[in-house]
Amino acid sequence: MTTPFLAFTRDVAPSMADCELTHLDRDPIDVATARIQHAGYERLLGVLGCEVRRVAAAPALPDAVFIEDTAVVVDEIAVITRPGAASRRGETGGVEAALAGLRPLARIVEPGTLDGGDVLVVGRRVFVGRTARTNDAGIAQLQALLAPHGYGVVAVDVTGCLHLKSAVTALDDATVLVNPAWVDAALFAPLAAVDVHPEEPMAANVLRVGDQLLYAEAYPRTRSLLEDRGYRLHLVDASELAKAEGAVTCCSVILRRSDGPVR
Ligand code: CIR
């Protein structure tokens, strides 16, 4: 049976302990456990309607598992990023090869930097975090690439966390889940905002797969706020990946299958 979505993932690198860290202290990472959790995440993506395709492994690139940062894909185009951390720039080649043929490709180029974790697409609105990883040149380039396809790009200031999607993600086309300490929820109006539980600052990252939601099991208080509002969450244990400052959106690039040739 053909699945509605393709999900690209990438192996947990044996070098993952050398990952970039910005807001977290280095806590020993058990690569074997991270691999088990990652496999559970991939299985759940399959259950939610994705054909999971693993991009060729990159053992020497510690952050390669966080594939989201390397590409922004919408129905019309795939934009290969230029990650803000120099240590991560080698990740894009393998992802570009994997996406070729599925979408027309474009690239963020110097002096632009852009991490996919800073890009939140809700309908035709594309919110882009201005962060240590994503600069104004990167945002301007993304805007120029997406505007011809009818997307409006909105730059958003983010403080206190790594990426925009550490601070806010979408629960559906009308609602965001937000940590108001890190981003101004009013910027997303007319979308409604649900705040994370104050004791769970990292809880704003939820992965949408169509109309289903994949969420880390580490945030029970926020989960119950969401369940009280009628959201049903599919849970994964991503605790070992979180030690590398990664969350559930980071570990995949999901695209809707499209029929027909690309140019
Ligand atoms: C990094 O700092 O680049 C990685 N250790 C974590 C990246 C997480 N990616 C994401 O939130 N999209």
C-alpha cells in the first residue's frame, strides 16, 4: 500500500557524544540507547503513515541524526539549508542526494545560514526563527525561494533556546504549542496558542504527521493539558536524543508524496 508520506531519517552516529551543545551541559550519551529510541521513533512514523527512508549514514558527523536541520521541504520545492554550526555543514550532501527527484531543489548559500529547526510551516505561512543558527540572509533567501509558490515568510525573534521549534510548533492548522518565555505567542495570531506547562520548558516540540501528533513522553504535565483539550498524542521515549539537544521534530524530514515528474 502506498503511504501518504515519506519520512527521511538518519542513523544515530557513533560519534554522537561529540554533538553541538548550546543550552545544555554535556551529559554522557549512551549511543546504543539512542539507537533503540531512534528505531522506536521510526517505527511510530511508519504506524502514522510514513514510508521511512534512511539517508546514508554519516558516522563522523555527530549531529547527523537531526536531519530536520538540513532541509526545508514543502509540496513545491526542497530547500537544502546551510546549517549555522560549521560542524554540521557536511550533513547536507547526503540529504540532497536523497531528496533529488522528489522535489525541485534549491539551496541556501553563503552568507546565509539556516537550520530547518528554525522553520515552522503552518499552511501558507512560514515562521522562521532568527537565532544563533539562522541569520537574516538565510531568512531572506528562504523567502525569495518560497514566495513564488505562495508562501509568506515571517521572521520571529527567539531567545533562550536553540531553535524556533524548541519554542513553538503547530498542533493543527489553527493552534500552536508554545513556551511563551522563549517566543512571543502573539506573533502567530490569528493562530490560537496553548502554553506548555511552566515546569516543562522543553515541551513545545510536537511533530505533526498529517493530522496526527508524535510527542516525547518526557512531558506528562503538558501532555495532560493537551489531552484535556482533545488532542491525542502518540508517545516516544526520546530522552537520550534530548541530551544532544534534539527533540522529536529534529529526527525526520517529512514530505507528502507527490505524483509526477519534478524539474
Ligand atoms: C545541534 O546543536 O545542532 C544538535 N546537537 C541538536 C540539533 C537539534 N535540531 C533541531 O532542534 N532541529
